Amino acid sequence: MQDTSPPAPAPATPEPDPAARCPVCGRANTCAMAAGLPPQDCWCMDVRVPPQALARIPPGQRDRACLCPACAAELPPPEAPRPGSAPI
């Protein structure tokens, strides 16, 4: 007898941990604590993050998600290449 039941659904892709994304630009923040590592292993422990950069974190994300290194240094996020443009 042939099995006529519908195929099993594909396993759901796990949602990325929001604590692993920069709340300003959305890129990976490379946070050691979000990766389950000790806080002293985080890149931010070796740099001074300007208060202006910290002020860019939305109030609902403060103490929940970390800035990425670029936003912590107040660098603008890299622009996506424009279609048809070539690197110089």
C-alpha cells in the first residue's frame, strides 16, 4: 500500500537572537555575551564607546542589545553597492 499522507513540513528556521544584532543598523554586533561567552571576551571591553553612540540605541533596546563595532565608533553603516557600479 502506498503512503498518501502529505510530506512532513520542513523544520522551521530558528529566528536569529535579537541580542546578536545591532539595534541601530541591524548588522551582527559580534557580542560575546550574546554568543554565550564571558563578558570579558567581548570586543567592547577593550574600546571606549562614546556616549553619543550609546544614545543612538532605541530606549526599548537599551541593556538588551549591543552596538556593532562600526556603530559604537559612530561610523555610518557601509552602503550597498549600486547596481552597475564598479569598485574604483
